[in-house]
Amino acid sequence: MTMKKTDLYKNLALVTAQRMKNAAKTPKLTAADKAKTKKELASANPLLASLMGKTKAK
């Protein structure tokens, strides 16, 4: 007996849900971490710094 298309989709959905459940969870960034990350990015990239208004006028 062959599997129906709905059974195949149901099995795929269950496998996907199980993988998502078992995946390693990444820690969420706090507001302070986000600000720190933005400052690090701006200091490393002058174009980004200019867009953020963090450049020093010469």
C-alpha cells in the first residue's frame, strides 16, 4: 500500500517540528548588547559609521 500525499506532508511536518524543537537555542541579545554590537560594527566600517552619524568631522 502506498502512502497518500497527505501522509507524506504530515510526516514531513512532524520531522521539521521535531528538528526545530531539538535545535540549539541561541541566546537573545539585550538592548545593551545590541548597542555594543552597533558600536563595534560602526568602528570597523567607516561607511556604516557615516550613515549612523558616528563620524568625527575633520
